[in-house]
Amino acid sequence: MISQHWRRLGSWLPAALTAGLMAACGGGGGSDGASSPAGTANIAAATMRVHFHRTQNDTADWGVYSWSGPLAPKTAWPGDRIKFASSDGFGAYVDIPLNVSAGKLDFLVIDGNGNKNCGSDQHATFKSDIASKGQEVWMLEGDCTVYDQQPAISVGSLGQARAMWLDTTTIAWPSAPASGASYQLYYAANGGISAKAEGVTGADGAVALQVAGGLSDALKSKYPYLASATALTLADGSAATLKPRLKGQLVVAQFDASGKVVQATSLQAAGVLDALYATAARGKTLGVSFGAGNAPTFALWAPTAKSVKLNVFPESGAAVSVDMVEDGSSGVWSYTAADASWSNAAYYTYTVNVFSRAASNTVVSNTVTDPYSLSLNANSQRSFVANLADASLKPTGWDGHAVPALDAPEDIAIYELHVRDFSINDATVPAAHQGKYLAFTDSTSNGMKHLKLLQQSGLTHVQLLPVYDIASVNEAGCTSPSVPNAAADSDQQQAAVSAAKDTDCFNWGYDPYHYTAPEGSYASDAGNGRVRVKEFRQMVKALHDAGLRVTMDVVYNHTFAAGQDDKSVLDKVVPGYYYRLDNQGAIFNSTCCANTAAENAMMAKLMIDSVKTWATQYQVDGFRFDIMGHLPLDAMLQLRSDTDAAAGRSLYYYGEGWNFGEVANDARFKHAAQDNMAGTGYGTFNDRLRDAIRGGGCCDTGASLFRGQGFANGVYLDPNGQSTQTRDDLLHLTDLVKLGMAGTLRDYVLTDKDGAAKKGSELAYFDLKAGYTADPQESINYIEAHDNQTLFDINAYKLPQTTSKADRVRVQNLGTAILTLSQGIPFYHAGQELLRSKSLDRDSYNSGDWFNRLFWDYSANNFGVGLPVADKNSDSWDLMRPLLTNPLLQMGAGEIVTSRDVFRDFLAVRKSSTLFRLRSGSDVINRVAFHNNGPSQVPGVVVESIDGSGYAGAVWSSVVVVANADKAAHTLNVDALKARTYSLHPVLAAGSDAVVKGASLSNGSISIPARSVAVFVAN
């Protein structure tokens, strides 16, 4: 499959990527001017003529948006498009002068509102003689194919769904009606409809549709992307009439005044399914549940199914298939067993007979697992009849076990950890537990000892990378490749890893298969449905017993597969419902895979029910939502309310609030992106602080990795020979660091580099507002995560190559200390405190155990273990080789332990006072101040004071944080600090960093060593 991890896009995207982040629909080609239609003018050399036919010839607002290939690429979406300016017998066309060296034209056909003719990027490859001859391609309305010969004009493909049935009375037609046009809705119980200009055949019947003008205000509000659509209404909209028709094929056809079919298309039906069923269905318990006597009831929402069978496979005894019964008001099919004999002793599937557009517009019999599966057998072939309340599925002491206390969300400090990474390389873990849930129960292992050390210093939460059931690891037969211990810059290691990448046991797990079942590859017996559940609970309890809360990384924004794929589940039960469809009825995949649609009521219910299960049945303490910006804000707020109520306690919720793709800028609904989250209490990952500290952007590659130094790694003050950044660049990044230390609050006012008083929302981060939070708990402060290069690896690019080992450690600690002491929630990637390296890998999601190794014995940091995997990194290999062999980048136990101990010191400093964990945005605004500001500041030095007067848990009346990013020590005077007597924080005074012990603050005079963070306190 295509990696999902290229798209973990910091916070912003170039316009060309925003235009379409999906695989191509159709390849180009081309022909010369000789094949032009009659009447078409000759085409100039080095020119591409793009033809476009729309049925109603309404092309005036349409054009070609092309970011690569034209002499003048377009970058301003959507206005900067090359409009169709001419016409011929086929339709509209435009001639585009080319940059022949580009090799192809990358483009989208769009209108002025950004509506795409095809939901995916399109391409036309230049012919070899393009420099001397013209070339042309043809496009049809709603067709993703790029034709190199003029195609026949059809009335449309019924494999597409361009009309949307929104409620019981309204169908949205995608274009304005032509004069004299009429419309019919056709239905066929078992499919078989076809359409030609001469008419529609194969239908069981038809209903006339009336043109009602535009959509109602209520529908425009609910479906803003359809604001310009035509509303077609049904004369008969009764539920009794509609429901049977929704179980078969549905087609809308447009006729002209002479009675010929002009357009025909299938329908998207999620809206009407919600209107008919959601109110009743949301109140149902889906999946398997247990009533009197523990007899299981099976319930599946499948309102478009013609029939559903339950297939049960007892662990002893013969398999059984029974018919399920549909509740017509909810669309839920159910069956209750006669007794408890299947409880925790059987597996099951459903056989769903359902009409599916993905099955070539036929009725298909899908045997499928339960979307609400609680556990499964190996490789998720069958769901397990799991009674989670049964004692056999609980470890000793599970019920009522103590969850570590948490006074306020601002006290949280998160450690991101992959279950397999944690123990697969730890020889102190029993072999049977390595890479498994049970490794966390080995309390004397090196890994658990390390986690306990961090907890004692102030770590509160372990965030587990996906531990729900994933599709990308063979649970019944994965293997570990043999990797040669070759040279530091050899390609042999990656070759071995790459050869096994689809058969080994490693994957990050952003490949959801079943959202509410534990992943089997981490269990000691993946084939036993009881084992997954019990061992997952053992892991959670072991972490709780170690004083650590547990958060889960959850991925409700997409699934691994859809349609009729072998690993598709949702789309085989209610085809087309659970996924976000484009204006042709294809599934969006801007998040990498098949994007789910939590704006649809039953997808939102599935997500909420799943999270509630993890919170109540597994005592999970918080949730990190992958690509949270693709989820509706109202669904996320409902999720938190429902989950906290079910759990009986407040949990913490956070995620990636990136603004991109088809939902960007609230295009489809108000989404859970950064700018919408202020005041919600949801945390979002803070790219502002990340980029300011480490430099560059999330997705830099090649030489750009060297050019953008950050505050911590030498911008302007220690240039690396490739960076051309100025003093002004340094001061702007310093402003972003200060704002990050103040929780990136939108209303926090600081004096910027030019001496102007600005709110956080008035500072710039690229073309965005830097400040966006209302409360510190809404900022997840990080500079390293599973995505992109580790901090150590990015510093390998950013720092001058002659930087000493000791200074490299200081730079790592400098960045991490600023992160730790910033208001908000500090977030650490496992091993960040140990100088973790992935040998420069920028995307290790499928790079195996070798490039993801952790060393809890502190013997190595995994740098220089070979060139990273080719498919993500080969374009930068030549730049990597001299880094991987640089002896100043080879870290030993001394450097690693030093880094660990300094990290622990700053965790302990944060823990020592609530002043580093202020409880509200107003507390930050009223108590945090910055000094050494404006154009005359000492560059590279941040001075922050926090007023502790009368503040609960403050311990001190004032604290001062000083960060010096320069490679030279500095002394500066701050008059505002003269009034109190300060001393070095006791943790640092007794700590592991001898250099920082030389820092002082006396009578307003600060002395701060190079590349150091010092904290001073006043009683």
C-alpha cells in the first residue's frame, strides 16, 4: 500500500499539494496537432491544448490549475487557474505554453470555487517531439481519465455518484438545470440499470423529480460544499416508500426538452440514510452485548442490506448460521442466542447481501467481520464473542485498580512509545515478552526501570502508538529479517529491511482494520481472542502501577481499505456510507488511505462508541487523534462529553489539528483544526514551537534540511555554511519561542523583534497566525515525534559539521529544556532524552526494528547504522553519507547518560512548581513576562519571568527562565529583576550539568553559559 506517513504535514502545505494529495486518476499521453477536431486551430510548438466537455457547456468559470509543466505554473488556489477561453465541436479548450524540461503537465480542472472535475491530481506526459509540435488531451465532465484521443461523449458513468440524496425529500444535482430539462429517479432492486442518450433501461420503476431551485438554507448550512447545487425534490418522500428503494440501485437521469438523456449518475445516499435511520440507530447497542444469563446479542447496522446472516464458529462444536432480523426504524439487524454457551467461546462473522456500486453495481454477498469487534482471531478473519466483563478476561487486581492521580491537565507530560520498539531490543525482557504487551509487566527490565526513572522526575503519561487491530502485520507468521552489520553509510542494511518490509513484524500501525479490538501481533497468542484482551489490560495495569497514565493513538480519520478489498469491513456492510466521497462518488484519500466521514451520524457513533469502550473497559486515560483536523468539531466535543460520562472521570484529548485536504477551512463542516480549537480544552500539536526550536518545516528534504536552522541549533549565531538566515530571522524565531513558552496563546501580548506590542494572533507563522490557543492545555509542545527526523538527526543537518559531541548534547538538551518549561503539555518521542537516532530516516513507519531501535542499556543511540530505507530517503543519500561517517556524530554511553540526566533534571524542575504548569490562559497572560525584547535585544537569549505571588503550588514568589542558544556565554542586565534575590533552582544546583551551575542572577544581572537553560527562583 502507499505509505500513509508522507502526509503527516506539520501544519501547512504548498498550494499545489493542497490542490490534490491523492494518487493519479489517469495517465496522460498526447497526440500532435494532426488529430485535432475539425475546425480546431493549429497548436503551437511546446504547447498543450486541454479540451474539456461539460454536458451543459457551462465551462465559463472552469480552468486548468497546474503547478508543474506550464511556463507559468499556478500557485494561488483556486483563483490562479488558466481559464478555458476557446471552443470547438467537442467543447471548451485552452492552450498552455509549456516548460518542456518538466516532462509532464501536472494539473487539475477546477472552477472558481475550487470544485474539481476529478478529485485526484491528473497528469499528461509530454511526447518526445513536444518541443517542435503541439500536443493535446481531452477531459470529460466527471471523468478522471486523461484521454490522448478525442473520446466519445456519453451521458455519464453509473460507476460514479455525482448526485447526493440529502434527506427524505431532496436530491442535490451537481449543476444548474438547462432550459426545458426534466429529471427522473430510477430504481432497481438487484441492479441492472443502464443509460444512453436514447433512454434508461433495466429499472424496476421511476419517480419524477421536481426542480426546486437551490438547496434550503438548512441544507446549505449542513452541506456548504453543495451551496451552488440544484435541489431536486421527490413528490413522494415517505419513509415507507424510500427504504426499500435504498436497498437497490438508484440512478438520476436528466432529460432535455426532446426527451433525450443528457446526464445519468448514481447517488450518494449517506444524508438520506441518516435522515431515515440515525435517530433510532444511535440509541442501539451495536456489536455483541450480553443480557440476562450472559446470552450474547449480535447487532449490526446495515439499513441497505437485503438480508444478513450470523455465522458462529464455536471453539468446540459445529458452525452455525442463523438469519438476523431487521428493525425497520433503525436499520439494525440483530440476533440473540438462546444461552451463554458462545460467550468467550466462539468466533463469528456476518454474511451481508447488499447492493454495492463498488461491486460493479450488483448485489454482492459479503462475509465480513463485525465493525464493532472487541477481539478477533489471527489476522482478523473472525470476530470473537468477547464478554469483557468476564473474570477470565481480567488480570488479577484489574477491577478497581488504582489509576495515578492527576490534579489538572496542565500537569500532564507525555512520552510517545511504540509497543514493539519498547522491548524488542531489550535483552532484560524474557524472549516470549519481547515486542509484546507483556513486556510492560516485566518490572525489573531495563525499559521499565527507565520509564520509572522518568515518572519519578515528572513524566505522567505514556502514549502508545496504535494498539487497535491493524491490517499491516501478519499476526500468524511475520518474521524478523537478518540485517548485516555493515558500514555506517552502507545501503546493505536498508536493502535487507526493505526486502522484508511487507512480511516483517514492524509497522507503526496507522492502518486501522478494527477500531475497538486490541492488535494481535502484540499478544502472546494472536489467534486467541481472550489473550489479546487480557494482555492489553495487563499492560495498562502495569503502567498504572508504575505511576503512569496511558493514552492511545487512535486513527478514526481513515481505514486501511474500503470497497470490496479483502481487508475492507465498513464498506462491505453499508457500501458508500462510512467514507467521505468526492463529487464523483470516489472516496477521498487525502490522509493517505480511505477517508472516513464522521460527519455522517453512524460513523460518528462508531468512533464515539469505540473510544468509550477503550476508556471504560481498558481504563485508558486519554486519546491522541491522528489527523484530527479531518474530524468534525461537534463530533469531537460530543465524544469527549460521552466518554467522560461513561468513564466517570475527566480524560485528556488531543490530536493533529492540521488544516488541509477536502475539509480545509471548514469547507465541509467546522473541523477540529487548530484555529477552531481555542476554548475547547482539546490539545493540538504545536508546529509553531517545533519549527522555531528545531528549524525548517515538517517536510523539508534534500539541501533544504541544512538551510533552515532553528533557535536551538545555530540560526545566525552558528551558521552551518549553507544557511543564509539573518539576525532578523533569528529574532523572529525567538519571538515564536517566547510565544510557545507562553502556551502559544492567541491573546498573549509580547514585544516583538521590532519593538511592537503584538498579540500572539498577530505574529506570523508562514502565512498563518502564530497564536491560536486560549488555554495552555490546548498546546501540545513537541520538537520530536514518530514522524519526520528525530531531534538528534535533524541537528545532524542543522549544526556545523565540526560541532563537538559535547555541544551536540547541549543543543539537544537546550531544545528539550525549552519544550519542558513551556506552558502547555510537553510531548516527548521515546528516546529523545537518549539522543535517539533513526540513522537519518525521515519516515520510519515501515523501516523495521533496525532503524527504530531503542537501547535502554544506554550503549548506543542507533546513529550510523546504514543509509535509511531507499523509498523514503534515497534522494538524500548523497547528503547523508558524510554525516553518517562523521565521528563527531557517533555518541557513546557517556553522552547518552548525560543527556538522560539533564532531561530528568528539567522534568523535575517542571514538577517542582505549578508556575511551569499554569492552569489557565488568564494565568499565563497575568503572570508570564519576557525581557530582553525588541531590536536591541541580545540575540539568542530568552529571559522569562513568572510571578508566583499567591499562586497555589507556586512554591516560590517568582521564577526566571533564561535560555541562551548562542555558542558563547552572555551577561545582560534586566532592571525588572532587580527587586528580588534569586538563586539557581535547587534541582539544577544539585543536578547533572556542571556548566549550568555557573549561571547566576544577581541584582538584575544575568550570567548565562553557552547553549544552556537556567532556572532561578526567589522566595
